[in-house]
Amino acid sequence: MKMKKEHLFKIPGGYHDDEIVLAFLRRHWFVMFLNAVLFLILMVLPIAIYSLIPAQLLGWIDGTPWEGLIVMFLGAYYLMMWLFFFAALVDYYLDVWIVTSERIIDIQQISLFRHVVAEQRIVRVQDVTSSVRGIVPTFMNYGNVNIQTAGEQERFVFEQVPNPGQVKRVIFQAYEDAVGKSGGEAHALDTESRRDGEGPLFEGRLHR
């Protein structure tokens, strides 16, 4: 899953010189597909309703103030539908989760003009779990990856990402590699976390 950094999403501050990108994730494409289907249904809905209105009623409305009000309502309705689809598309593209050899990076698009970037060093990871819930997510193999860390932001959640089990294994391996390279610092963090009764909970699972 290693990737060339120049082909990836640009992050504030950029990537470190020796940093290796192990996983670059967005929500599963099927999530955006469902939004597109909903958008198409809502776009067609007024046309379907119009086809069910009796011709006599349409003739009564024609040329009255009601006709103007209906046109204004439909204009506002379709504008809102396009804004909904555009916001969903922006959210899908700009919500990004990155796992590197050094860090976990979480980029969340809160609104059209606001985003939040959080990151944590991989050696501070304490526990990683993956979950797939529902028939469609199970069939399409997408779900959430929950990451517990010993930092200011204690929990990272990768939402509706493809192959959550594989992502969990990538994080496990990245943690082991990072601990091996920075044993002194990682050991100090480990000891401090265990003193609080929280230690790297997945450490035992890695060697089973």
C-alpha cells in the first residue's frame, strides 16, 4: 500500500523527507454512489408528482399567482438539491485519512469553507479496532477503523473506509516498525501509559 507522496493529497506542512505513506483513504466509493442515487431520486420527484396532477387542476392553476409561487418553489428546490450534491461531493473528496510510517493524519471537511486537520505520531497509538456493520457494508467490505491514542486527541475514527481490516493491519505494522526505530521514546510512552492503566492494548495481539 506504499504510495508516492507527490501523487497524494497535499497536507498542511507537507510530508517529512523520510516519511513513507502507507495508506491514503477516503470513504468507500459506494457511499458517494448512494448520495448520487438519492440526488437523482429527489431531482426526478417533482416531475413524477407533476405527472400525477389532474389536467383540470393544472388548467385552473395556469395564469394564476399560484403558478408563479410553484415556479419559485421549484427553482429554490432544485437549487437546494444541487447544493446538497455539491456539499456531499466536496465532503467525500476532502475527508481524507492518511497513515504514514511516522504519523496518523485526519483531515475533516466540516463545511464548505472550514476544515480541521489532526495528526498523531504512530508510536502513540494504543489500540486499533475495525468494525463493519450492516448487510451492504459487509458485502462491499467497508466500515470504520477506531484508533485510540495517548495524545491530546485521544481517538481517531476512519469512517466508512474500504477494507477496514487491512487498514488495521497496516497501522499495527507501522506501530511495530516505529517502535523498533525509536525504542527509547516509544518505551517511555509505553511505561507512562501503562502506569495510567491504558498501555498499548493491541501489543499482545500482534504476537498471537
